[in-house]
Amino acid sequence: MLRYIFIIIILFIMGCSNKESNIDEARILLENKYPNIAITGIEKIDQKFYEVRVGDEIYYMTTDLQHLIAGNIIELSTGTNLTEDSFKKTRLERLSNISDDNIILYPSENSKYTVTIFSDTSCPYCQKLHNEIDNLVSSGVSVRYVLFSRNGNDTEAYNDMVSVWCSENRRKSLDDLFDNSFIEKVTCKNPIDDNYSKAMSLQVNGTPMIFFEDGSVIPGYVSSDKIIEALVTSRSD
């Protein structure tokens, strides 16, 4: 009985055996077939498939070693996207490495949800989202801002974010900066460079990028109302 649906399927004939293999055999076959790739992990997800990690990419290999599949696997019985679930776990592991000492928190007094937003003050859509932060906070959403300069540290935006971090009142300075108001230029020890590394590990290739507590991600701007709606839905699933 068909249990899965594959999205964006690419098949490669890998071998001739019909027997079920073990993980070591799967690794040896892949390394012999593709000697220039670095396999970071192989895990058996059921009797039919291995999940193969190559860096931040996920592939699937049939346990008879016949096919390698690139794409998402959705379990038809539950509608669960197994590939996205794996990505969520990885995101959560990497988000857990972001210390509270590296973020600017906008807490909600009656917090029901927390989102982590990677933001760059030179990004117009980050500014647009920040203009709606009061709606998020008043609706029970605490916001953890991770500031980083997507264009590196030799930019005015980088210096602005350092100044925000080193100011006496970080939230006020960030509000002022997003409001195109003047803030005093100051420097100190800061996490902006480290935040850039954290952003790259999470494949943040645009801003704003919004992460939920379950590892879900919204890449790019959506309205605060849409974020709240998505948070409510994520809890009800």
C-alpha cells in the first residue's frame, strides 16, 4: 500500500541487491559512488528508507540500496512532512545555541508564544515588521531579536547595530533606529559577528526570518496578524 508521497523526486540506480541493508553498507555504497561528498549522518527512518544528511541537505535512500531520492517525503496516513520535521529538529538545536545574552527581548506580559527574528536594521522589510511589534507583544507574542549584518561588518548598518547593542537602552535605540531617528555612535563588546555565524548555520539568506518554538520558519516579511494566525495554528496541529 502506498504510504508516502515524494515531492521533487530524483532517482539514481544505486545497486543490484534486493536484500535489506544496514547503515554501514549504505554509507560505504554512497561514499564509493560519490567520493567528493561528506556524509554527516545516516539514520533508518523505517523499513524502507534511510535518511541521509549531507551538510544541511537531506536525501533518502531505499533500504535495498536501489534508489537515492532528493525531495520531501510526506506520510499519507498522517499528512506529516517527514523531511520538514527533520529540518525543524536541526533548527531547534541551532536556535538553542543562541544565548539570551545575544538577543534583544521584547517581552509580552501575558506571553503565550515566543518567536526568534533575525533582523538587519538596513532591511526595509525588517523595519516594516518592527513597526508592527506592538501588535505582536500585545497579542501575547514575545519577540527575541537576533541582530546581524547580512552584508558583513564593513557597513553602516553593522556599526548602527553595534551602537544599538552598546547603548544604555537597547530596545529604545532599536526603536529609534528603525524609526530613522538619530542614535549615538558607541562601541563595546557585542554579539553582532557571532550572530552572523548563527544566522548562516540556520541558512538565514534573507531578512527578516522568523522562527517559531517548534522549529517552523517564515522566510521574509508577513504581517503581524499573519504571524499570530500561524502561531495559533501551529499549536492546534
